[in-house]
Amino acid sequence: MCSKALQPSSLVDVFETFLSSAATTVDEEKGNPLWQPCADFYIACILSCLPWGGAELVEQIPDDIERVMVGIEAYLSIRKHTSDTGLSFFENVDEIERDLNNKDQTCERSQQYHNFDANSRDCEFVSSSAQLGKREIRSVPRPHLSFEAQLVTGKSHEFGTISCSNLPTMSSVPSGASFGKEKHEAELKYPQRIRRLNIFPSSKMEAIFSAFNIENFSSPSSTGKNAEIVRPDVVSRVRTRDLTIISSRKECASFMVGLPVTFRYEYLMAETIFSQLLMLPQPPFKPVYYTLVIIDLCKALPGAFPAVVAGAVRALFEKIADLDMECRTRLILWFSHHLSNFQFIWPWEEWAYVLDLPRWAPQRVFVQEVLEREVRLSYWDKVKQSIENAPGLEELLPPKGGPNFNLGAEDGKENNEQLLSGQLNEMVKGKVPVREIISWIEESVFPNNSLEVTLRVVVQTLLNIGSKSFTHLITVLERYGQVISKICPDEDKQIMLIAEVGSFWKSNTQMTAIAIDRMMGYRLISNLAIVRWVFSEENVEQFHMSDRPWEVLRNAVSKTYNRISDLRKEILSLKRNISSAEVAVNEAKAEVDAAESKLALVDGEPVIGENPVRLNRLKSRVEKAQEELLSIQESVEAKEALLGRATDENEALFLLLFKSFSNVLTDRLPKGSGARTLHEWKSAQVEDMAVDPEEPSTMELDNENQIPQNSQANGRKKNVAYNVGEKEQWCITTLSYVKAFSRQYASEIWAHIEKLDAEVLTEDAPPLFRSAVCFGLRRPVNEA
């Protein structure tokens, strides 16, 4: 429109179509307010256009754009504010920060317009086209102005009629569950909000002049006289480069390094990337994509960006106790991976004070988990060497030992179990057929020994044979999985099997998780058995101090979900193939019919005029096409049957998972607590770490090195303390995981919400547990 290719009135017609559809959608009588995300999306499209062409619209068709602005204001007056508390980065924030983070996207965008001309309008909404046209937005490229004389004589075109998608009608029977499902569907269909993660203090953002700025489109921490639209530019450059092409992340970093601005924008760039990396419920791309982008930016800007990234890590570490559990896990995975690309160099002495904290303190657990992940990416001695400036942190390293195989012969003496293990080992080395090993166990081992002994001998021996590498483990499970399956046919025995795996790899969390994951993949153990094992007493005691049980649980739920997701994709693909096959059959039949219709007379009798060989070939083609169609239809039926069973398994999994959460929380949450949300619970239980009240906030970072101002040179922190008791921290951690699982698998949980409400989210369930589930599902607590 600015370049005269499109008529301004045509663009306004598009705006008014959006406005009309948005207003109808949120109308309770004529529309479907559950699909407000769709209406908000249409309004966001209009508001996003105005900085780029608002001045031209005001100049050419002031009355029309005035009508649009009035329509936007009218829509904002009738829409309902939606809270994204369940998607907040932090669990416990002060009132100001919570207001900023909970402001939904459309309100945020409109607030920027409220302040568009605050001096003259006293922060009222800019519904006047004159106000819209009088403010120049310096950062918006306006190349058309250089060619205005030529463009004014050019021919403009109509945009054409557009229609907005028809939305589902409101359910005639009011139901909280059905409304919740439809609302969730709407939120999934329309673009996710890129939420703000305000990491750096305002003093670190250059040329900041306003808390909200229409020219910025985003957050108070990123506004500036010359930085007006940098954040959406950065976001678009990150989001439009996918990880599927290996060179794309380098191209992304190149674009971000070369932004056409004259000020330092490393802080803004880091905030934007971390906002997407930690975005809930999931980032736009796989987390490893952002890892690669950050690495490339650090290499491209070695004098500036690494220090900014380090400052972001320190700032987030100071608030790690309040960081959402899913965000915390992603941060651990990213940070360990990032350090592995820079020789594991980090000033660990700054964090040595965590040794003075209780074992359950989030900062101590964070350091412990980062070091454990680093060992996975390198080796124990290398990581130990990297913390030589803080040798005390060696206490947080995982055990150095390998597998815990206790059936080896000692001093030439063998007990019964060691003897049996040796015999099995020789059979495996001799490549004895699996059926013979099973016969040996059934005839010689099990009749003379208990199930526990038999299981221990078989599992420990096979795991020891496969302990040399991942490949050895997989090979052993593929070849001798039937042996294990024969011993552990039901869920109770599978729990014993998982416990034996955990005992064998008790010094190696990674191998424990991999072995259990592969066994589930080979159907040696069920996901229900894994859930029951994770919630056994031994593992429950580690919930707040180790990621070990959570990693196993995440893998099990993820594998179950991926299995269903893959089946759905395969069925959708096959159904597309059915359509193509039906077309092929019809075309082949048409060719046969056309051939048979050509008749000739021979000796007065009608005969087929086409070449018989060609006709037979056409008929054969019809038969093959029909066989192909039938084969695809049978495949669809088989896949749908598998999907039905997988869906039933999924329902059983989530019911057991949330029942287990409810049971352990019922036993441990204090009775009679009036708190109904995790925020209320933490407000009542959590006291900030003791710091000198004269010191600045822990989020304030000093100078260019980005070192927290309340740290000391020797790495110890003054008056360090963590005043949350172990029982309280266990409850906080477990409730956070309840919310994380609910949020991550919300689509699957909504499919079974009626049963979940009836069997788990009952009045007897702890209120804090119910609210955690509801926050994860973004569901009003009173609906459960």
C-alpha cells in the first residue's frame, strides 16, 4: 500500500473484515467466545500493520482509518482478558512483574497504542487517526519515499475479497470440560505468544525511554529511541530459520549479527533468544536449535555476546528457585551443552557457596545437574578439571564408578548366583540359541532358586555383557530380550526388572535412563510399570534433589505420546494415499470402459476393436490399482486398531500418573493448609535467601563482567541461606512437575478429562494438586 501497489481503501476493507469477524466471534449470542484467540489474532494483524503504513492511511483516507481505530477500541472493550499464569516463566513473582507477564498479547499490543502519544492524550487509547499519523516511527524502513514522484502515477490494485474461517458453533449443553477442550483447541490453532523474559535490569538496555512503546511492539526492557522494532526483527530472524538445514542456524546468526542499527543490542538479542528457548508450553523450534544459534553468535561476537550470555545465566541462576520446572530443565540442558562447546570453562568459584546450602536447595541442585550433564557430554576427569578453581564442587559430581556388577567371581570362589551368572555368560559368548537359554532357565535355574535370584542373575549378567557401550546394550536387548520377557511377563515383575536395572546402573543416571527407555521400546516393560517404579518410596525421596526419576518418567510419557502421534501421522498419510488410489482406480476403469466401447464388425458380429493385448493390460492395471487401494484401506484399519489400543494405554498412563501424584502429595502436604495455588503456598512457605538489605537486587549485574554484586571474590556468598525446609521443598518441586506434565501433554489430557475429573480431581484430592493440574491445562480452578 505504501508503494502504491495496493489501494488504501482495499486494505481498509481487509481490516474491516477482520474487525467484523473478531466482533462476531466474541459475541456470546451470535459467535463463540471460546475462539477469542482467533479474534485476537485478527486484531493483532491490524495493529501490526499500523506502524508500517499508518501515516499513509491517515494522509489518504483519514475517515476510513478513523473508523477502523474506533472499531478496534470497541472490540477491546468487549473482549475478555485472558490470563496466561500457567505459561509464566516464574512461579513466584512480585505484583509488578506478574502484571507484566500476565498481560495477554492483545492487551499488551493495545497498551502500546495507549502510550503512542502519551504527552498529548494522557495515555488514552489512540482512536484518533490524527494522533496515529503525526508520529514518525524512525526505525520503520520507508524506501518508497525516495520514489514518491514516480509511484504516485502508478496503477494501484484491489486486494480482493477475503473471508474469515467459519468457527465451530457453541455447544448447546454447557460443560466445563467441553468448553475447556474447545478453548484449548483454539489456543493451539492460532499463533503462540512470544512471551517476554526480562533478564537484564533497565540500566543495561541502551537508550531506554519508555515503559511501553508502540514502535517496539514488545517489552519495557527493549524500548529505545533507536531500537523501536528491533525485537520483532530479531524474533522473525530467529523463527524463520529452521534447524532442518544445517546451514540455516549460521545464516540466522549472520542476520542477527548484521542488524542495521547503531547501538549495542546484545542484551536485547539474548533476552529474545532465551525468551524463545524457555517459552512455554514449548519453544517454536527444538531447544538444540537455539543452542547452536547462541554458539554461533558467541563466535561471531567474541568481544561482546559471551559476556552477555554469561550475565543472563547468572541472572537466571539467582532466580532459579522461582523458575518454572520445565524452564529449569531446559536451562540445565542448554547450559551444559553450551559449556561443552567452550571447553567447559566457567567461573565455578562464584557458585561455590551452594555447598553451604541444604541438599534440596534449587541452586545447589541446579549446579549438581549441570555437572552431571557435563559428564555425559565428556568424561568425569575432564569435568573435575574444569572445576579446579572450586574444588569443593567435586562433591556434587556424579559417582565416577561404572556398572555395579556384583556377580563376578572373587578369589576363585563362586557362590550359587555367581556360578549361574558364569554359565549364562558362557552361553551368550557361545551364541547359544535363545530358546535353549530359556529352557535352561526354566528347567535348571528357576526350579532351584527364587524369582528374585533368577531375575538378578539374568538381568545383571546380560546388562554386564552390554555395559561396554550403547551399541552393546542395544545388541544384547535385541538378541536376548525374549529371555527377559519370559521372566517378567507382568507388571509386578517388570517393576522388579526396572529396580534391578537401577541397581546395576546406580552410579550412572544416563545408562539407567537409556536402558529403561530401550526396554520400553522393545516392549519388555510397560509404561505403567515405569510410573509405578518412579513413584516407589526410594525414588519419591529423591524428587526434590535429583532429576534421575524425573528423566525416566519424562522418557516414558514422551515415548507413549510419540507412539500415538506417529500413528496419527501415518493414518493421515494413508488416508491421503487412499484418495490418490481411488483416483487411479477410476482413471484405469475409465480407460477400460473407453476401450471396450470401441466395437467393430467381423463377419457381421460385433467384436472389440481395440488391440486385445492392450485391453488386457488395461484390465490388469485396474486390478493392480484395486489391490493397491485395498492394501491401503487394510493398512488404515490396522493402524486405527493400533491407535485405539495406544489411546487406551495413554488414558491408563495419565490416570495412573496423576493418581500417583495425588497419593504422594496427599501423604506429604500439610493438613489444613488454606493455600489453593502454588503461588499462595510458596508465599507462605518460602523466605528469600538472606542477603544484606543494603545490597541491590540479585538481578542487578555489575559492569561488563555481569557478576552479581552480592558475590564475593572467594566464591562464598555473604549471609547465604535457604530457609525452605526439606518437606516444603519436596512439595514445591513435586507440584511444579505436576503443572509441567499437565501443560506439556495438555492435548492428550483434555481427551480424557471427564475420567480424570471423576477418578482423580475429586474433592478428596489436595487443592494444591488440583490447582497445579488446572494451571497446566490453563483451566479455571473452579471447573475441576
